[in-house]
Amino acid sequence: MELKDRVVVVTGAAKGIGFALAERFVAEGARGVALVDLVAADVEAAADRLGPAALGLAADVSDEAAVADVVARASEALGPIDLFASNAGIGTGAGIEASNEAWQQIWDVNVMAHVYAARAVLPSMLERGEGYLLNTASAAGLLSQIDDAPYSVTKHAAVALAEWLAITYGDQGITVSCLCPQGVRTDMLMGAEGTTGADTVIAQGVIEPEDVAAAVVAGLADGRFLILPHPEVATYLQRKATDPDRWLAGMRRLQQRIIASQ
């Protein structure tokens, strides 16, 4: 997909990867970009930074009615949605001992928000015979995330959902991409409260949100399913598939390095 004259929705767009995506989509000539995030003041300020092509909408993406309302408001203001970038995500920094409430919250944000987005936009896209879903997962969804069991589990689920959507709707004009970055310089990586920060130990591979946005634009142009801003993730995934026992042993060694550094 080329972004020129397209209508796009980006969730988790007040900062980080989401804002970088919205900014790049505007730069690519999108007709309208709806930025969606939890806090109204933050997302409205982000939209103001991007100019008249941007629209700021506050919503909790873990609430299906709120996601449906976002799609309705964005469609009314900007026109039919061509691309829905379901990007919002959270971490816990916890293992299996995380509370049931924490498990449910991260499931709702990291998985169900993608489900709600697809439910909301697919009817119009299918009727028009075209549309694009971009779901942000993580390299953790292909590999794993040390020190955050709920994050790892839900990101795996996000990848599985994107695969299912691509299989189910790919012959009906719907293209699906799954964005799986590794370390990106965001609040989540840098260890903000309530997020996962284990990757800061191996931060030499950290890239900027703008680098992710550039990879996304290239991936959308190619219609590529897996968008990997860190190309080495493809190698890690191949090693995992070829020899999972050796890969698990390597992950345990990485875990010990992280523990030793703390």
C-alpha cells in the first residue's frame, strides 16, 4: 500500500512508535490520520503537532465500544478507513505471579484491541474489496520476553491473530502486516513504570521510533506480512524453528546475563 491520499487510524499514537507512524504517514501524503490514545490532552497535542491532516481521538482500545466509536468518528471526519494500525500495547514486568487482573488487562490491550479493530473496520473494507490491517506485536511474539510472562504470551497471541486474519481475508482484498520490532527507544523499553525493561541490558540493538516507521512504510509498500525493523530477528526465529532446545538454552544464558547485571 502507498500512503498517499489514504485514510489511516493509528492507536497508541500520542508518543513512541505510534506517533512516529502517524508522523510518517502524514509525511507520505495520507489524506487523513486519526491518532488514538488514552489521554485526550496527550493525543490532541500530538495531532496538533502534525497539522490539519491529523485528528486526535481519545479512547480506551481495550473497550470494544470505544474502538467502534473511534472508527465511526474517524470515518465521518476523514472518510472510509484504508489502513488501521493497531499499535497500542503495554507490559507488566512480571512473571506468572502477576495478578489475574494484570493478566486480563494486558490481554485486553495486547490482543483483544486487535480483535476489536478488525471487527470494526472489516465490514467496510470487505464491502469495498480492499483494506489493510497493521497489527503491532513484538519480536517477543516470535521469540520470547525475559522477565515478562504476560507480555510474551499476549504478543505471541497477537502474531497468531494476525496470521489468522491474513489467511482468512487475504483472498478478499485485505492485506495484513504484523510489526515485530525488538528494542526501540520508547518508555516501555527504557523501563517506565508498569512496563518491561529487560531489553535495556542489551540495548546496543536499540533503534529509534522513526526507524520503525521507515521499516513500516517499506513493508506496507511491499505488502509484507512480517515487518522486522531489526532484520536479525528473522535469523533468531530461524534458529528457534530449526533447533528449539538449543535456542531455549541460549535464552537461559541471556537470562543469566540479565540477572547478573541487575
